[in-house]
Amino acid sequence: DVCSSDLIDSFFSKPNEFILYLFLYKINKLKMSKNNLFRTKPIATIIKQGGDGEHSGLNKVLTVKDLTFFGIAAILGAGSFTSLGEAIFKGGPGVVILFVITAIACAFTAFCYSEFASRIPTAGSAYTYAYASFGELFAWIIGWALIMEYSIGNIYVAFSWSDYFTSFLGRCNIHIPSYFCTSYMEAKNAFMNHSANQELIEAWNNAPMIGGLKMIVDIPALTINLLITYLVYKGIKESRNFSNLMVWLKMAVVALIIIVGGYLVFSRGLTFNWTPANSQGVKSFMPNGFGGVMAAVSGVFFAYIGFDAVSVLAEESKNPQKDLPRGMLLSLIICTIVYILLALVLTGAVDFKNFEGIGDPLAFIFEPQNLNIGWMQFLVSICAVIAMTSVLLVFQMGQPRIWLSMSRDGLLPNVFQKIHPQYKTPSFSTIITGLVVGVPILFTDKTFVLDFTSIATLFAFVLVCGGVLLIPRRTKETGKFHLPYINAQFIFPLIIIITVISVNYLVPTYFVNAFDLSADKLAANIPLLLFYILCIVMGVLSFTKKLSLIPLLGLISCCYLLTGMTVSNWLWFGMWLALGLVFYFSFGYKNSKLNV
């Protein structure tokens, strides 16, 4: 195939180039091999299966406004109404910095998602993008990881929804027995660890027994999952209208929280809470240091997951190549501003140490011992139920469409791509998603699900940014999003050098602690060590290969956020991936459409 006269001449005149050509040729042949784990799927084939508007079978009704609202619905929900409290307790007022860092990482990632969405306007999100850039094995890993973002993430949201809903009912003098509004594991762990949470202890002690098993079930969480599954099954128009209404309502209440809370912080002279004393009595914006801020990464990042769910709705968008990027970026910008303002209001209204174990931080600041505004506390409870309902809706819509794409590729059984003839929705996948969310509600708890979800989402973001670095640049087309190319050859190495010098100057002990390989710190510092090795490698590649700056910064910033994950997070994530590989090699690898 390669022995043309020109190539033979080049062997004698430029042997190095000849050898490089042969190497690249062999790599390309390997990627096209039917038995190769890294075989890629041509973009033209992906688009023909659903992105051309003719072969999808889904209902194309969404505008840029709808997509932006879906993004806000997913982002502004469980993170702001629940995990924000724990994040503030760990990081203090300085958690605002982490919100900015995470927003920057998500912004770079959003640009990469937008580039892929413009090239490949089909359902499947990061899974489909990985199939076109990294190959089948990585595509499967991403698809498997996204189950953790959408389905397992919705378990956490369902639990949080239940907490706010039962709290709201309590204020209306309607009380559900504690053993019917909490999870079994949460009640058991509270009892075994002698928790101070008397409600959980009461749930364990008073739960009825059937066959020697305590009947502790979170009925509100199961009920909302069932209702949302039905709504998503019914149709995209119904889901869109409901989501848009929910977004308007919660944005109005969140704006009221910022205005009222912010006014009271200044009028009552509470701004001193922004510089609380640390354990040594020194007042600081980061009382627990930057390490404390980074310890909040799971809670803060969980507040942002969901903007990528917009890309899953490509085949139901009227003009996906133009509207998807706008929807993702607009929702991200709006929610980042809201999060920063909320964090400042919360940390100004109440000392950060008081947020320990607080699951309803926005209502908490208006309680009698704090700002003491009863009507605001009641209003926030209503808003929280609305907010998390819309999050459940968007995540529950995302998962079936990823399974739809995987089924098209032969990696899942054909039944997962079944489209309802009347509602034009992936019916079977929607029902299975409801089961995947509903069944674990019976035996998991919020803490486990939170960390599990964040690490999977970050992992997906890393591969999306890396995928953009792999695909070739293209000519700009009118009416489509185009990722600006900024040559990172000199800029990125310079950023690394300036960052290292600045950190060493501002925090002289930072690198000493980061490279401490003693037995007690080795496990915690390994991710950080690998991160710096990655920075050096990418710095060299950016100089030699003239990489694009935006996806490169997205890759690095998401990898840095991954260093905040604990060893146990990585172990659980590793086991989840191992289980996914068993499914892939037992079914997907043999039935892949690329085998044909």
C-alpha cells in the first residue's frame, strides 16, 4: 500500500520522515481494525445516525432559550440548596475562590463540549465525543461513568428533595414518620456511630420490623423519582414546559435570597464573618487554609454538574450546532454569578463553622438564631423543592439518551434505542433509568453518592477536553460554533512557570508539603504528584505540537480538581470502572457495530 515511487525516493532523501509516515500509517490501520479496542467511529457515520435530523426519531422542538433553561435547571439545584452548606463548613468564606476555579474549569470544558456539539450534533454527550476521538474502549468508559453523573447523581438529588419536602410539610404541621422519610443506611450509620441527629436515631429505634428487617424507606424520594420518570417518558414538550416554569420560580426566589440576605449582612454589620478566626486565632478569608478550600471540591463541583446535560439534547434541538454551545455557556455564566453571590451572602450571614451538617443552608441562614426571617425560611423551603424537582427532570432526561446512543453502536441491547411511537421518547431507556435511580434509594445514602458522582463527572470532562486536542482543526463555517484556536506553544509553559513562582512566593510551604512522600502523606499526595508530572508533559507537548490553549487549560484545570478527591473515592471509582469493563467485554465488544 505504501511503496509508491515518491515514498521510495523519500526513504533515501528523508529517512526520518519516511519512518514517521510508516508509523502513523500503521497506527491508522490499527485504529480501523475490527478487533481493536481503540477503533474510532467516523463523525459522518455518527451524524447520519441521528444528527442530520432525518434518522433520529426524536422530537426537534428546543430553542436556545429552552436549552439555557435546561442548563440552569440542572446546575442551580441540589448543589446550591444542599451541598453548599458542607462546602462552606470545610472552606469557609474562601470557598468562593473554589467556585471561581471550578467555574473556570467548567467554562473551558463547556467550550470543548460546544466544539464537539457543533461537529457532532447528536445525543450521547461525552460518550459520543469520545467515540469519535479516543475510540470505542474510552467511549464505553465514558458512557459507564456518565451513569454515575446522571442516574446515581439523581439519587443524591432525590434524597435532598425528600429532606426539603418533609421539612416543608413539617412547617405545615404535616408529619411523616421519620422511618419513612430517610434512607436505611443513613439511619443505621447514625445509630452505630451514636450520632447527635435524634431524628435518625428515632427512625432506627421506632421502625417497624418485617421478617427481622427494619422497614426504613425514603418514600418521598421514591415517589418523586416515579413521577419524574413518568413525565420524562411522556414527552420532551411536557418536560420543557415544566422545566422552564421551575427555572423562573427558583431564579426569582434565589434573587430574593441574595437581595434580602445581602442587605441584612451589611445593615447588621455582619461583614466580619468574611474574615473569621482560624484555630490559631488569626482572622482569614480562608480560615482552614487553601487545603480546606480544596477539601470542599466534591460539594462545589457537584453544584456545577449538569451543564453538560444540555449536549445530550442535541437531537431534540432545532438548531443544535448554533444553539447548544450558547445554551451551555449562558447557563454556566448565569449560575456562576449566582453561586458566588450566594456563597458571599451565606458566609456573611452566619459564621462558617455553624454550617456543619446543615443540609438546607439557604433556609438555615433565616432561622431564629441567625437572621430570624421566618417568611424567608418558609419561602426557601418551597423554592428548594421546586429547584431540585427541575434537576431531577434534566438528569432523568439525560441518561436515557446516552443509552440510546450506546445501543445504536451495538454496545447495549437494541431495546435501549426503542422510541415510543406516540411520545417520541426513548421509552425503554427511560424506564430503566427510573429503576437505576429508584432501587439504590433503598440501600445508599447522600454522603456516598456525592463523592461518587463528582469524580465520574470530572473524569468525563477530562476526556472531552483531551478529545478536542486529538481531533484535527477545521475551517470556520457560518452559523456554527467554532472553538477559537490559540497557540499554546509559548503561553502554556509560561503559565506553568508563573504559577509555580507565584505559589512558591505566596505559600512557601506549599510545594514542600505537596512533595512530602512520607508514609502518612504518600497516598494523599500521589494524585498531586501525578498532576505536576502531567503539567510538565503537556507543557512539552504544547511547545512541540503547538496545541490549542483552551482545551489544554480545560484538561489541566479538571485534572487539578481531581486531586481533591480522596483515596476512597478513587477506589470506589476504580471498582465501578472494573464492573463496566466486565459488561463491555461480555457484550459490547462482541456486538459493536464497528465489527460489521
